Amino acid sequence: MTKLVNNDAEALDAARHLAEQAKAGAVERDQQRIYPTALLNQFTQLGLGSISVPRQFGGAGLSFRTVAEIFRLISASDPSLGQIPQNHFGLIQFILGEGTPEQQQRLLSAVVSGKRLGNGGPEKNTRHTRDVQAQLVTTSQGLQLTGEKFYSTGALFADILVTTAIHDQQPVMAFIPQPASGVEIVDDWSGMGQRTTASGTVRLQQVAVDPQLVMPLPAPEKPTLRGAVSQLIQAAIDAGIAQGALDDALAFVRSSSRPWVDAGVTRNADDPYIIADVGRLSTELTAANALLARAAQVLDSIDQQSLTAENCAQASIAVAEAKVLTTEVALRASEKLLEWGGSRATLLRHGLDRHWRNARTHTLHDPVRWKTHAIGNYYLNAVLPARHAWI
């Protein structure tokens, strides 16, 4: 039975409860690639999967600030658990922007009832991530989709698989209720980090597609918040990774690490250089979290019925600024954890290496160099950022 969340406080309480549950077994799940299936089911049953669905469709209609904070809290305990539903929320935003009223009602009602949306991701052997080779064709049996996808985070756990294809020479998004004949989801994700996101291959062979569940991808010039919303959640995941790494670092330094021989102290926690490092890193994380909250507030301030190129650009730039800092602090916190803890912090039994592997893997989704370029070009030359899911 899926609970309906009524307000921000309820959602945040549910997220804190789930985050606390996720701490237990996080090391084992990472080391043995055990999926957090029970925790993901809790996420859905607690009603967290529909918090961004507007109230007119039965959802909680909560703020983006709450959405970001929920992902940050959960990812501090297990960022794989945080990443699995990330595309679910990006797809909710896509439905709101591109679906007909009938499609919105049908799909968002399913989400409110507890259905999960999963991503049939980009294609591995194409020129770039937006190059789509999968084909949706009209046959005597109706629409059929054939292609192969990768980076399909969430697909293995989805009730509705969502993927792109070319139909009549135009890119579209197809929603495919699961299970479906011709769909094969392969557990072949072998990334060094985010090990339990199941971000592997989806093969589609003449899969029947309901024409009522096909939406055109927006033209490049159409104002949309899909990218900003998606990236806000990615930034929140990185902020969570940073928090989890810092929390474990402080605990390890206090309880399990030895001071350096020249420090002249009996506790590693009294090493003056480590103390200063902790101060710097804590300040950086506070700044990153502040930019994350600010970016969410920018999104919350926008009337989604009155989207313009300008206000969508403002949202994307605000989120990009947060993403730059959350990327940097996630990498730095996970690196400093090992530096402060010394050689014993690398021992397998502690599982502390997972923080750096998760940070390095997750922050590769979209290069920060293109974030800083977009930010600089916006402020210096008044050039609006590109409109897609990565900005």
C-alpha cells in the first residue's frame, strides 16, 4: 500500500527514516553489488515517489527544495539508492512538459499509485549521448520499438520503462509498461562506483508500444525545466555523497586513525593540519548546500505555466552553479577521508573507498567544464545555455 504524503515535513521525516535504515548494510551492498531493493520499495511505499506530482493529479505537489533535500539525505547514506529514482523524477517533469492532458492523467496517476518510471538510457556506440538510433516503426501489428540502450539506471526496478527512439524521422519518448514481450534488461553495469544502481543494458526487439504512450521530444528552442530539475537532483546526490564522506571521515579520525609521528599529539583529531582541513571542507560543503538550496528556490519561483527562454535559463544556471560546487566538494571530501585516515582507512573491512568511487563515478554524468562554460557565457555574453537534460 502506497502512502500519500501531505506536506514537506512528512516527506522529510520519511526520508530521514529511510536514510537511517540505509546506513545499515551500505558497505556490504557496495562490496557485493547487492541491490537496495527493499529500501527502494520503502521509498515508494512511503509515498516519496510522487512528491513532485502536482496535486491536481493526486500527488503531493511539494517544492523542489524538499525534493533536493530528500535526495541529499538519502544519498548521504547510500548514493546508489539516491540515484535509482533520479530519472523517475526527471521523467515526471518531462510528462508535465510534453504530455497531453490525457497522458499526464494516465501516467501521473500511475506514479501516485506507486508505479516507478525507469530509464532506458542513451546508446553506447553512438556519436554522443543525444544521438538516437533506436527505431519506433509502424507495422501491421501496430507500433514496434527496436534498439539497445545503456546507462539505464532504474530500468531493472521499473514498472514503466521509458526510452527514446526515432519515429517518422522525429525523436520521441516511449512509455512501456513492464513486463513486456521483447524487453530484455541486462544486469551488466560494471562501474567502479554507484555499483548497485543497475545502470546497464536494455535490449528492445520489436516491442509493442501503445501510441497513446508516445510523446515527442521538445524542439531545442522550446523552454523547459526538465534539465534543471534533473540536474538539481544530480547535484543533491553529490552533496549527499560529500556529507556521507565527511561524516565517516570525522568518525574515523576520532576513533580509528593514529596521529602522524611529528604531530606531537596523542589523538589524530588534535592534529592541527587535520583540524584546519576539516574547517575548510566543512565551509565548502556549507557553501555547496547553500547553492543547492538557492537553485531549488529559483526553480520553485518559476510559474511552470509561463515558461520562457529567460526563466528556464536562470534555473539552469542556478543549478549549474550548485552542481559545480557539489561536484568539487564530493570529490574533495571523499579524498580527504582517506588522507586523514591514513593507510588503515583503505582497508577493505572499512569500505571507506566507496565514497571516492561513488563521487568519481556519479560526477562523470556531465562534465563540470561545460557547466562553468555555460555559466561564464551566460554572465559575460548573455548566451542562454543549451536546452537538454544535462543543463
